[in-house]
Amino acid sequence: MALLEIENLSVMFGSASRPLRALDGLDLCMEQGEVVGIVGESGSGKSTAGLALMGLIDYPGRVTARRMSFADRDLLMMPESERQTLRGKDIAMIFQDPLASLNPCFSIAYQLEETLRVHQAGTRAELRSQTLALLRLVEIPDAEQRLDAYPHQLSGGMCQRVMLAMAIACNPRLLIADEPTTALDVTVQAQMLELLTGLQKQRGMALLLITHDLGVVAQVAHRVVVMYAGQVMEQGRVPDIFDAPRHPYTQALLASLPEYNVGRKRLATIPGNVPSQHERPQGCVLHPRCSNAQEICRTLVPDPAEFPNALVRCHFPLDKTVGPCKQNLTA
Ligand SMILES: Nc1ncnc2c1ncn2[C@@H]1O[C@H](COP(=O)(O)OP(=O)(O)OP(=O)(O)O)[C@@H](O)[C@H]1O
Ligand SMILES: [Mg+2]
């Protein structure tokens, strides 16, 4: 039995007469202990997907799905009170902006204790000692002295560690980490990633890692979901997709990685931007940026096609034998 089973998950913003589709038909299945990366450029719907899984899309946002189950429990039918208990305890999230999620007015010990208190009983002293253990677990130096610090007294990397401590405080079975390393400098980024994956392995948690950085996904994920303008372009096992992507968009993302540009003066880039929700083109959402596009791409949205170990949403999937260095998007 899969831990998480999602079918056709969509999130709409905007009015009923003019809906804006931020997430468009996500299918996702995760096993216990599995690491899945969601990648895509800014605005592709990654955070929206994470928030929808947490049940945190607020009105006027609307969430629909054919199926949404966690450990065989139906998330769609679940009363809000039950969903609240699940949230934080069984499914936890590290949010994209750590400073927006840590309250500047309270010490980090207070905020961690409150997180623990929501899901378990205990005296103040017990909660405080658990808090200290958590800070040590996420390798905060001089944890004891840091207990009473306020968020603004900690570096970005330290705040990110506190967020991780908060997220894993109740031993979740699924951790959603939204850009946990993006705002950090390269060395701190590597430390954070190591800490995150170390804890994931130690605890056997499933980890949904949201990032725009394919390099991070290559390092830690078993499977990858490539998103563009709210839709999944390709998903499959990391080794397969990195060796031979079938979607021109994945291929272009890979081609823009420094590893594939050794010896070139400039990195390959993908021209253009993700269209806003108001400007989604007809047909395949990628077609204005894709040099492989044919007439059908301009008119008909491709359905995801199944390949061994991969799902690809493209009318003209690439030949498996073509490596990721060949750039196929318009220059
Ligand atoms: N509350 C909201 N109301 C209206 N539109 C929203 C809301 N939240 C997100 N969106 C829109 O949904 C789309 C997807 O946003 P989302 O934040 O999920 O992207 P993302 O992939 O996480 O981007 P980034 O890499 O910049 O974090 C964007 O067009 C965004 O403007
Ligand atoms: Mg985001």
C-alpha cells in the first residue's frame, strides 16, 4: 500500500467565472521512505501542490481531486478537525519562507514547545528538554544557549534548521520540504541537504522535496516530477530521466545545469518565462517555448503517455537515445 496516493489534484484561484488554474491535474504516488523531487521554474505550481497536500489552500482557492489518500485514509472526506490532527503530526511541511513561518515575537524554544504541545501532553520541563534534543538533532551549535533566542538573532541557515526541527518534532511519516536550501549559500546549502536526507533515512520518512534545482534532485531523490505552468510534464525514476529525458522541457532544464556546460563560455538557458495564469496558451502549455512544436501542439493539450518507469506529457516525446545535452527549446 502506498503512503500517499493523489489523482488529478487541481487548485484553482480567481473567481468562478474566471478561474485561474495554479495546479492542473497532479498525479502522485509515494511509498514510505521514498524521496520524490518536484522541480520546475518559478510559478509552475510547486508550492501550491505542497500546500494542497497539507490542506492549507485558503479561500478563495479551491482544491479538487479524484483521489487523495494518505496511509489509506481519505483526505478529501476527512473532517477538518481530523485533517488538523494529521497535519503537523503525520504530514509536516517546511515552508518556503522561513522568516514568514517563524513568529518574530516568540523565542524559538517557545515556538517549538507550542508545536509539540499541539500533538502531545507533557510538563513544561519535559517539553523544554524535548525541544533541546530537537535543536541538537538538527545540529544547532550551542543549542542550550540558542533556546531563548528570537528568529532575528539567528542566521538564515539556523532558521532553516529550526524550521526542520519544528517539522520533524512529531515524527511525521511524510515531510514536504519547500525549497529548503534555496535561500542559503552553497556551503550551508550542502550541510542542510545532508542533514535533511540523514534524518529522512534515519526515520524512514517519505520526503517530498520541492526545488527549482535539478542538481539537488539528482543528489537525493529516487523519483522526480517535472512541472511547468501547473502541469506535470514528465515524471519518473531519477536515473532514467537524468540519463535520457523524454520531454523537451526536462531536456532543456538538464541542459542548463552547469555539469552539462563544461567548457562553454555561457550556460545554456531556456528563453522566455512560465506564462502567468492569465496567459496560458492553448494546446500544450509549453509550445511557445518549444522548437519541436508542431501544429497539434498549438491546439491540443497532450495527455500524459505512459512509458516504462515514466509518464510524459508531450505529443512528440524524445527518442530515449538522445542525451540531455541537445537543446530543443527555441534559442
Ligand atoms: N493565493 C494565491 N492566489 C492567487 N494566485 C496564486 C496564489 N498562490 C499561488 N498563486 C499563483 O499560482 C501559480 C503557482 O504558484 P506557486 O507559488 O505554486 O509556484 P512555485 O512553483 O512554487 O514558484 P516559486 O519557484 O517561485 O516558489 C503562480 O502563477 C502564482 O501566482
Ligand atoms: Mg514556491
